[in-house]
Amino acid sequence: MSASPTRTATVLHTVRRSVASELTSQKDRAADGLRQVDHAVARMGDDLDDQNIVLALLAHGASRGLARASGRLRERSASELGQSVAHFARRRPAVFVGCAFLVGLALGRVLQQHDGP
């Protein structure tokens, strides 16, 4: 016995809405994580201001970049982000793979610190 087309459409709509909600939630958590990293890098730059101006400037520049990335991530929808990533991956596959590797390492480190020893 097969489900009616109306019931199937309703279930698909519910699943899509649920997936979209979860993606939005994950995207917002990622933006919050970037914001936390931004604040940590900014504090590091502040600490380095008196010790090493070059490193302090690099840290402050990285902090501004992270703040911009966090804002963009929060402003864009999950589907827009997916399209942007796919477009970038097609244009620059080697850079994409390298960035994915670095992001994976960074996330692993953050998660490892979050879970504690």
C-alpha cells in the first residue's frame, strides 16, 4: 500500500522545514563560534600591543576578518552559503581542499578543548 500524494507532500514539507531549521541553528552556532575566536584573537592582539607590534597588528587584522566572516555567516541563508561554497570549490579546488583541511583541524581542536581532558 502506498501513501497518498498529499500525505507524501506533507511529510516532505515537514522534513524540509525541519532540515532548514537545523541548518540555520548550526549556521548560527558556527557564527557564534567564529565570534568567540574573534574575541580571543583580539585579546591576544591587545596583549601583544606592548610586546610585539607586528604580531599585534596581524592579530588585530585577523580579528577583523573573523568578525566580518561571522557577520556574513549570520546574515546569509544556509542555501546561499552552500551555493557560495560550491562556486568557490569549482573555481579553486586546491584552495578549497586546503581550507577544508585547516577548518577541520581548527574545529577538532576547539571541540577537544570544549570537551575537556
